[in-house]
Amino acid sequence: MNRKVPFQTQGSTISRHPSRLPFESPLEWSEASGARLYCGAQSFVDWNQGLGAVGVLGHRYGEVVEAIEVALRRGGVAHLPHRDESEVAELLLETVPCLNPRDWTVRFAENGSDVTASAVRLARGITGKTKVIVFEGAYHGESASDWHLCAKPPALGVPEGYPRPITLPWNAPDLYSNLDFDEIAAVIFEVNIEDPTPGMVTWLNSIADRDDVFLIADEVVTGFRLARGGACEAFDIRPDLVCYGKALGNGLVPISALCGRREPMYRLNPSHPEGYVFMSYTYAGYLPGLAAARASLRSLQDATIFDFIDSVGRDLMESFDASAVQHGVVAKAVGQAERSRFVFANAGGFTGEELWRTFIRSMMERGIAMYVANFPTIFHDEALLERTRRAMSVSLSTLEQKTVKGKA
Ligand SMILES: Cc1ncc(COP(=O)(O)O)c(C=O)c1O
């Protein structure tokens, strides 16, 4: 363990904590570029792209880097809003079809957790209700001082009696009939492993149609990835509030955004006559973040990008599935082409989790960096795919031998 930085700061992102990584002693990275991650002299094909913080444009995308450099030469923060802020907000609203530039507005922050927490607080503040619905398997960030959604079992430090969310199974609208909307302020969702069924989309949109409950779309991972307009565009969902993070700054500068119609969003104004909802971050509107968002959003205007990402992601999933069948390993690629993951069945006395860890370790030894999810970028070309396919074949063949031999 690095004694100067216990657990290497990565405890701040729970899935990067060393205890979660499938390596005895995790490597430290030194540089990243496109689809490549470098650990000193070692180079890896990087499918994880900083847990999806890096968008489909890949690590260190030239135009975003240049925009940040120019912005840094102008400054970072001031007590006034920067003149670029409303232009970046408008660009964001124009990029995503479900956000209508005529009557939607944007508030910028830094992390995904900032805006998911603010969205929930806004829904609670306006409705005067406290309960929040989340779905099994979803993650919406960390905000222990406000609401606490994700820890299983609940982590320490959250006061007793703090309102816990109501957790529902995803894609099961038939099971949602007994909800008491007199108590529910918001439904927050992300599209994770399973695409929403048509029935689920109808149910989500029916929540958005109610005027006593907020539908919050968490697009922190899916935004600018499943489609340019994220999951809401891909599945035709019309939320009340939308949260963006990660790819908005393309993994170079933290920036996040909360979007909603003017009327509820104006309740974030401290002088609102009916009372206001608190949202305040020193670095909200940080100029390099705004510059990164503008350059990223402009670079995503090229319509061919998303077809390419889709085809690379599909190829990766299909290649994994075919190789698993070939080697007799019961494993499957799940999720979307733009964000897939590999799941392994228990076999030969090993748990699926143990087999996954062995697979990830073996891929790393073969120069392919994979982790909890695969995020294709415009730099994952056929040559890198082919390297990945070959490494998958060898790694799955090793797993086959291991499971046939069985756990000693
Ligand atoms: C869907 C989703 N929402 C919110 C968050 C929180 O974002 P951040 O870690 O930037 O605070 C994450 C982080 O992984 C996420 O996956």
C-alpha cells in the first residue's frame, strides 16, 4: 500500500479501490492517449477509459486538450459568471433532443454526484416529499450528507433514520402498482445492464407526465455515449431533470451539469420568493471545464461517430461470446455495445467473480486493460480489436483449463 496516499485516493471512486481490483499490486499509470494507457514502458489497449469518464473521443482528445489550454491561459474561476457559460449551456441543450433550448436551463457543477444529489434535493424541496425510487443495480454517486443510495450494506457515517431510497427491480413495471406517490418526490434511473423495455419506457414517461413527482435521468455514464443525446435519445424517454458528468469534460477536466425546465430550476435561485433549494460549488462554472465541454460537444456533432462506436462495441461483445462458446466457458457479454461487461457463471468450484478476476488479470498480462465495463472509443480500430480478440481467446482457453482441472 502506498503509505502517503492510503489506498491511493481511489477509495474516492469505490470501484477503483485496490480491494476491488483483480491484481495483487495494481500498476500505476503514467500517461494515456486515445485507446492506449501507459504504465511507464508498458502499453495497454484501454477498454475502461477511466470508468467511462473519458467519452467516446478517447483519452487526451486533441481539440479538447487545446481548448483547455487556451482556457487555462485566461483563468479558472471568478466571482462573476464567465461569458462563455451560457453559450456552453445552449450548446448542451441543442445537443440533446429531450432538452428543449426554449424552456430548459442548465446548472454546472463538477462531479456526477454533485448533480444527482442536487436533482434529488430539488425534487424534495419542490414537492415537499422525501422518498426517492431507485432501481436495483443502479449507482448514482456518493452524497452521504444528503441521501445515500448505493452502499450495500450501508456504509457507516450516515445518520440513523436518514431516508433510504425505495429500491425496485428494473424493467418490471407490473410490480410498481402499489406505490404511494403521496410520499415519493422522485424516481431516478440510469440505463445500466438491461435496456429499458417498451413497457418500462412507458412507465418512466408516465412519471414524467405527473406534476407531483420528478423523473430524474442519470446520464452520467450514458450521456454522449449510448447516442449523442444519451439514453433519453436512444429510448425516447422525456425526463423532468437530467444529470450529466464524466464524458462532458472527456476525462480531462471535471464538469457536470444538471438540466431541467426553467420553472423548477429557478428554485435553485437563493432569492426565489417561494423558498429556494441549495446548490453551491466553488468550481461550478470552472472555465477549463466549460471549455472542455464545449470542445467535446462540438466534436460529437459528427454523426458517424456513434455508428462506429456501436459497431466496435458489438464486435467486442460478439467476439467475447463466440470465444467463450469455443472454449466451453459459460460467460456472456451483457449491456450495450457502448458500455458492455463480461459475466461468468460459477464453474469447476470457482465463483463467477473469481473467474472474471482471472480473466481480467490474464488480459492485462497480454496488454489489454479491461475492468468493470468496456467503453469503446473512436480510437479502437480493427488492429486493436484483433489484438483484443486474440488475448480473449488465450485467456478464455486458460480459464477452460482451470475450470476443467477444478479448484484444488
Ligand atoms: C450512473 C452514475 N451516476 C453518478 C455517478 C457519480 O459520478 P461521480 O463519481 O463523478 O461523482 C456515477 C459514477 O460512476 C455513475 O456511474
